[in-house]
Amino acid sequence: MPDCKEIRVNTVPAYTAIIGPSLLKKCGQLLRKAISPCHMAVVTDSAVGPLYLETVTESLKTAGYEASAYEFPAGEEHKNMTTLSAILEFLAKEHLTRTDCLIALGGGVVGDMAGFAAACYLRGIRYVQMPTTLLSAVDSSVGGKTAIDLGAGKNLAGAFLQPAAVLCDTDCLRTLPQPVLADGAAEAVKTGVLCGESLFALFEDGTLKADPAEVIARCVAYKAGVVERDEKEQGERKLLNLGHTVGHAIEKCSGYAVPHGRAVAAGLAVMARAAERLGWTNGPVADRVGRCLEAQGLPVSTEFSPGALAEAALADKKRSGGSITLVVPKRIGLCELKTVPVTELLPVIRAGWEA
Ligand code: GLY
């Protein structure tokens, strides 16, 4: 398709992520290549529904699908068991069968929430990701992680279920407020640190603003490779958690008032400084990462103390018994997993805390 980039994700089953303009208007036609006529239940939230739901359902119906829609209130605080239960009851009321399909239309919360509903309903039905934020476009819409939050923490109940397709309409990014765009830039910069100079340079030279489709496609292509090699996060995929140990701790300490991307940005900056100050890097990395994050309007420090962050991080699911696995940026394009005793986490956070 002209103007569009297509990335194949070779999991089992395999699927294609299409990135480009005006995709929601023709989503029905595009999906017909992967999914024959069935009932499509569109799950969205109160921020995205009013903007795009009608366009999507019209296109689905024109392409021969039956379409219904469920909208839940926007916000991480609704990514919970109550919303999951309401979506499942809706799917049952609409008589969706195993041959039908769910669509996640929205940002990361909608994708995680709807994806998990698809994984639970009738022990698993297909779903399509239609990311409408930069964060979901570059990261969460690809790779099949689905989850809800529990009282005890974020993403504590979930499943791996790869989507049947990903349609990323880059026109959606135009309506995003600057802080929401910046939030997505954090996951994109994280991917740049993992992937290497050629992607990281796109954040330093302004390509993210000038040509977001190019950056999204490059991030998705990188992530697709990682997911293909390690779908269930047994090894290499853990690298994608760069910045997330401290990031999740910041989110938790703030009662989830700090958005995910801003928390990951600060977490990434803390880890880069800690790695450098503890002599784990192969050269300077922290200043460059910090400057790049600040240029996107993102924070590089946090008000929460190292002690509070360590305590919150040790309740995270990434802890394994008496040890925790950190993602250490050694240089742009080279990150390593380092498993340390839980008692070493506080000194590591202390080392990187001061900006
Ligand atoms: N967001 C990290 C992952 O999908 O593994």
C-alpha cells in the first residue's frame, strides 16, 4: 500500500502490523485480508470512542463484518477486574463465538484491557490492535502482552496472546495532546537505546516529530525481532523492560498519577546514570540518554526517594525470589541483563538517583 509500512511479526500465528495514514477509514477492507466476515466487537474508551468509533464501525460494516462496540471510562484506574468483567459480559450478551473477533481501539490501557478480555473469553478469541497513541503504536500493540492491574500492582493478571493484526493509523497522533505524545516518546527512546545508533539518531535529529511513521515502523521492526526470538519473556525480551524497574516503582509510588511513559523516562535516566557511575558501561551513555529524553519534554529524575523506589520495585513481578534482573545500558545499542541480589537494588538506585 502506498504511504504505508508493513512489518511482519513471525510468531505462531504470524501477523502483520500496518503503519500509515487514513487506516481507520479503510480498516474493514484491510482486515478482510487476514480475517473473513465475522462479528467484530470494538472495545474502546471514553477518550477515543467519540473520536474514531463511528469511522471504525462504518468501515467494518461496509466490508461485510457485523460490528458492535463497548466503551469504558478512560484511565489506568479502569484497567481492572471490574472493567474486564463488564467487557466479558458484553461479549457474551452479543453472542460472540470462537470464530469472532475483538478490536482494541485506543492506547495502551485499551490494548492491554481488550487483549486480556480476548484471551479470557471462551478461553481465547482473536483480537486486532488499533493503537491510537504513540506509546501503544511503538510498543504495547505489538508482542501480545495483555493484562489488567490488581490492587497489589500493575499488570499482575494477564496473558500472552498475539493479535491477529495491528493497524496503526498515524493520523490519530495529530489529535494527541503534547504530554501524551511525549509519554509515547519515552518507549520509543528506550527502543532506540536497545536497538542502536541508527534508530537512536532519529530522536536526536528530530525525525520523531517530522516522520513519526518511520520511527514507529523502526521500533515495531526491532520489537518484532525480539518477540519472535523470545515470545514469553524467558530471556532476551526482558531487555524491553529497560527503565521499567524504576519506572514501575515511580508509577506505584505516585498512586499511578505519573503516566507510564514519564515514569519509564525517569527510570531509564536513573539506570543509565547508575550504570555509568558503577562502572558497568563501555563509555558515556547517561548524558546522551538524558539530553534525548529532555528534548522530548520528558523527566530525567524523580521526587520519590531511592528507599521508596526500591521498596516498590521489590513488590514488582520482575523480582524472582531473592534476586532481581536489571537491564543495564552499556552503550547505545548494547544493553545487558544483570541479575543481582535484591539487597543490591537500593545501592544501584542510589547511585543513579541524583541527576
Ligand atoms: N513492553 C515490553 C514488552 O512488550 O515486552
